Amino acid sequence: MIKATLVHFERVNTRDNMTREFRVESQGKIKSIKVASYSKGWATIVPTHICHIEDLAELLEGIFKNGSNFAKEVMRAFEYNSVFCGVKVELDGVQIVVDNKNFQKEKIIDQYKKGVKSKSWK
């Protein structure tokens, strides 16, 4: 069973003074993430290292589980209070958009696979 994603805001990235870095306390292989922006309720996540879609999908599903502090920590880090809508992340050139309607691990992986397939046709 996938657990709620718990994060801890660590710092603002000194290279761009915009990206916020978070330590992930609750999930398996992904130990940190960067959030490049937070606007109109959408957080844009940048994976901090090479990761597999399965690991990323677990982290993303956990964001929407009861007990997750992700939305609260992101809003605090960006000093921006709004209704949390979801996350956007790019993996292997495929943009993945996750909200409270498609946050299940299997749906996230399917969205990624469809994106990879459509990229290969271009």
C-alpha cells in the first residue's frame, strides 16, 4: 500500500533563487525533489536524480493520500496560499499532469507510457 508523501522544505536553490528543494521523508527510493514553481494551485516538480516511473508514480500518488503534507509545505515554501490543484512533472521528455482525479499509480504510469509512445511516433 502506498503511503502519504511527507516532505520537508530544505532551501531555496541558490542558482535560480526560485526552485525549492524538499527532502522526502516517507517514500521509497526518491529521497528529494525540487519544485520549480507553484502557480494557481499547480506545483511543477523536477526530479532531482534519475528515477523510474514506478518510483515517481508512488511519490505522486502519495501526494494525494490523507496525511500528506506536500501541498502545505509547498505553499509555505513559496509563500503562496491557494487551493492545491495538482502537480506537473516531466520525465524522459514526457509531461505528466496529476490531480485528484488521476492520482493512482497505475493511471500515472499509463499516462507516462502513452506519452512515451506518442513521442516515438514523431
